[in-house]
Amino acid sequence: MLSLMTGCTGSARTPDVLMDGSTAARPRVDLEGVSAAPVLTRFRVLIAGRVPKGSLAASCLQGPPRHRRPVGRLVERIGVDTESVSIRDSSGVNACDNSPGGREDDRRWCGSSFGRLVGGRLRDPRLDVGSCTTRDGKPLAFAWVDADARAKYVVVDQGRYAEAYEVAGGLPVRISTHDVQVGESRATFRISEHDGRGRLLRRFELTAVPAG
């Protein structure tokens, strides 16, 4: 569901490290219309058949997507409270999702998703909600966004800061949000998309529920 988005901001300090302990950078351009302080997430694009041992992608391929054969590119992403891997196969896109919170059986990945591609695009965002949490136990949700063809950045308003994800690898962008209603299995993503100069292309709110 898409609706008009209104931004919000907070007074707390902007995060200065990402989940893996690396320094949180700022986008190289000003992002038009983004009022919260932006944090640039990290990404790496890998090629199927050339996945380094010990990488996030290698770990993901040992998890839920292990029976699928990756094709083309894989994208690893690291955010403030999350890390994810998106893997394309012959029928769709697989995701492994992780966060610093606890999980059952000390699993490497706290969540996963599969989205079928139709005409090169996803039928729905493939929400992963409630299974991943922050260090202090607050729920997180993940979803994919098919970005505008002109977009360089997909930005998610997290309240006191905004996370900027760079479009990469020709795959949908795996994003996360803290705005989760666990009891309703629902999450809200306040999103804006920007071109390489930071100009606003579109702004929308995505309210997602798990696909039936």
C-alpha cells in the first residue's frame, strides 16, 4: 500500500558505526527533502560462482537458499542495525537477514525471504517481520523495494536518522525499518528515492504485511 509520506526527525545523536563496527559514512551528495541526518549503508556486489569463503554471501548460501542455484549478481548490505544478502536465482530473489539481537538456536541468520520475479519485478515486497531484533530487543522488519530506474539512493526514515541504500547489482534493494507492529505482523517504511545528484524522484510510504 502506498500513501503520502511525512518525515520525522529526532534530537538523539546520529549513529556513527554500522552493525559490523565499521564507521558510518554520510552520502556524498545532499539528499533533497531528507530532514533527518542521513547514514550511508555499505554494500558489496559479488558474482555467482565467485563468492569468497567467509563472506556474508557464502554464509547465506549455506542457509535457506542452499538448494537454489544463484545466477548473475549477489548483493551484501550492512546497515546500522542490520545486514542482508540478496541472491538472484532462475525464478526469483532470495534474502538472508540478520541483526544484533538474539534468536532461537543461535542461528547465523534471523530471517529469510523468497520473492518470485514476474517480468523482472517482484509481485510484493516480501516482508520479514519480528524475527530479527536490535541489541535491546526492539523488533525490526525487512522488505525489498524495486527502485525507480533513475534512482541511485533509496532512503528510509528511521526517526532520529535516515538510512541511505545505494541501488546495486540490478537487484531490488533490501531495506529495513524500526516501525514494526509485531502483533499485526505489519511494518511501515517511509521511503524516498533520489538520483545521483541527490534530487528527489519520489516519496512514499510502504505498509507491508507478510505475503499469503
